[in-house]
Amino acid sequence: MLNDGGLRGREQGAGSRGQEAGLRDTSRTASLSAFSRKQIAPLLFAGCVAALPTPAAAQQPAKKTAATSKATQDLRNTTLDVRLAYVRRLLRLTPLVDGHNDLPWAMREEKEKPLDVEAYNLRRKTKGMTDIARLRQGQVGGQFWSVYIPGDMRDSGYARVQLEQIDIARRVIARYPDVFTPALTAADVRKAYAQGKIGSLLGMEGGHAIENSLGALRAYYDLGVRYMTLTHNVTLDWADAAAGPPKHGGLTNFGKEVVREMNRLGMLVDLSHVSPGVMSDALNTTEAPVIFSHSSARAVTNVPRNVPDSILARLPKNGGVVMVTFVPGFVSQKVADHDAALNRLRDSVAKRYPGDNDAQFKAVAAWRQANPTPIATISDVADHLDRIKQVAGAAHVGMGGDYDGITETVQGLEDVSKYPYLLAELVKRGWTDTELRGLAGENVLRALSRAEAVSARLRKERPASTKTIQLLDRKITP
């Protein structure tokens, strides 16, 4: 997770209600009762509140008319309170689905009672960034819970800890049945949302957990995992991570077979944390949409963890989604530069004062005092969304906050209650209802649905793969 330089070790390297076409305009208008009549009347007459698009329509380019253009302009010029009320109404029509929350790892690492799902009471305000009250305030309708495990463990094999993390996540979901519902498909998320619950999916963060075994990959799928990040910060025998120099130049033959088997299973290929070479090879190999569960745009913040424009430009053909993250060092170039300078200083003082921890600590503390960490803002995050929209299109953006996987937060996006504020910022920038609903959740649900359709076809065409890394890459690994 984030080290004291700002980026945790985890992040080194810098049936739904939305588909109810029969919703009446009168019910839509009533849901905006929080507005004063003077505030909302001009917007209603401008046509910006009536006839909001269905999720199916959300995948099509918005048609601009004089009325909608005027409505958008009217919203852009309103106060934050008006824009927030408008966004909250939109989120009563479409599920907000976040791509990455590290609550299970926060529970594992809790100092007083680690691994204790009962003690980590989500009905109360937690020490972290996630609890039930704040999820409700953020109007979260679907969540990929990350079942992250480190890529450099030494006390055992990866499988033990991976199974424990899946167990934690599943116990959390089961403990609060009035809040969470297990979800295995996009339809499950929509059904949960229609019931006023949070559709809960699992996402593995790092292909090291399969230990070079396609059988293990299939077992994790059977336990409910619906995406796997191909690497974390450690380069694998079959894929390069973004955090270090490339070893394979992308995916090896076995790495490509992992992608093909994920396609057959219906497990989303997550390309956060991987090198550009792996991103490219995965896009060349996959038959289903990919996701980036918690990444941002490299053209805006130049760090290895973000997505280059050349990859963004390929997403329309693939159908994939970049779920912009809220990690300060990934969304603000000033913060990224500060973190890089701090890391260089640490290396310098370690050489200057070898073995003298006190001298090293004092040198770093003095530098920090003279160079306070810049503040990343909600506007910085919106800049990334604008960039991805510009290069890939609004149908290829989502949100992956990385809450409880970070120690420092973006100003205005401090916890899971704050998603509507980001959407309100985008309203000010002229994003349409269609684009906002796509960003909120329709885009990633579309990608998941397409992956399910690809899986249904591939399962008829070929059996489970029995290929091994020894066979495909001609090497024996420990």
C-alpha cells in the first residue's frame, strides 16, 4: 500500500431502475423537490430534466438540440448545490459502480483485530474511507471489492493469502444482507440496484496469485472473481509490471493464454499496473473488452501507472473502460513530481548516512518541512476524465477510487461519500446526462455484459485450456 512518500507499496510507480423505460416525467420532476422552484423551473422548461436517457441509449452519442444545449449551459452556471441535487437524481436512475475498493485488505491489516470482519463494523463510522453510511451518501450501486494480495510475500505461497482475502470479502457481503448482494454478472448488479442494495463483485489484483496455473485461475473464477489485474507492482514470469523495467516486452505466450482463458471464463482482463507492452499485447489477444480498474491518463500525469494516449485510442474498437483513480500521485503532476523528488532524496541520504537511521529521518523531515506536499484536487481528477473522453470517448470512462488502498486522498474526494461531487464538477464542464450515466456505471456494466457474451460463445467453441507455462514459454519456474 502507500509508503510514506505518498504512494503505498501497493501503488509504487507513481431489471434495473435505470432500464425502466416507463419512468414518468412527473416522477422525475418530483424527485427534484430539493430544488427551490426558482432554481429548477428554468431547467425543466429547458428540457434538461425531462426524458433522461435509458442505459441502452447511454451507449449512443447524445443528440444535441437547441433545448439541450441551453439546458446544459444553464446547469453549468448553477451553484454546486443545484448541480449536486441534479447528479443525485441521475444516480437514482443508473447504478454508480466503482472499480476498485481495498476494504478487505484494510480489514486484514487492522491493528487491533486483524482479519476480524465482525469487529470491523461497517454500520459505524470506520477509521478508513468506507462504511455503510458513506456508501449510501455516495449513492454507490455496485462495487468491485479488491481481494488484493502483495506480490512479494515470503511467508507462504500466494494461494493461501488469496483465498483468505476472498473469504474476507465474501464474509463482509454476507454479514450485511440488507446492504450488499453477491454479484456475478452485470444483470446481478442491476437487480441489486433495483432492490436498493449494492451489487458486490470481486476483483483480484495481481496475476501472481494464480502461480502460473490456469487451473488456479478457473478456481478463483468459481469462487466469484470477475476481474483479474494481470500484474501488480512485480513483474511475473509471463507479464511485465509498470513499476519496473520490462523483462518480456509485454506478455509471453503463456501470458496470452491467460488472457484467452479469462475470455473463455468471462473474467474481465484488468490492465491497471501493467506495462504499455502488456496493455498492447492484451488488446491484440483479447476477444472481450478490457478494463483499467484504477488508472488515469498519462498525458495529464506522466507516471508509469497511467494509460498512454496510444492505448486510449484503441479502446473504442475493443469496448474497454478506463476507471479513473483518485490516487493523488496519479492525478496531479505536481504531487507526482514531489513524490519523485522525495524518493530521490531518500536514496541520497541513505548513501550519505549509511546505517544512521536517525540522521536519515532528520534529513527527510527537514526536506518535507521545506517542501510540503502539493494538494491534488477534484478538478485534477476531472481533467483526466476529460482527457480520456477526448481521446477514447465518453463511452470508455469509469471510476475506480482505490479507497482504503491509499493513505492520502484528493481534496474533495476523501471517501466513498464523495462520488456525486465529481459528477457535479463534470456537469459544470458540460458533460451530458448520457455521458454522466456512462461514467457512473453503464460503461463498465456494458463491458462486463460483453465479456459474458464472449464467454458464452467461447465455452461452446473450446474446452478449458490445459496449456502450461513450461509448454508455451519453454521454461521451468521454481
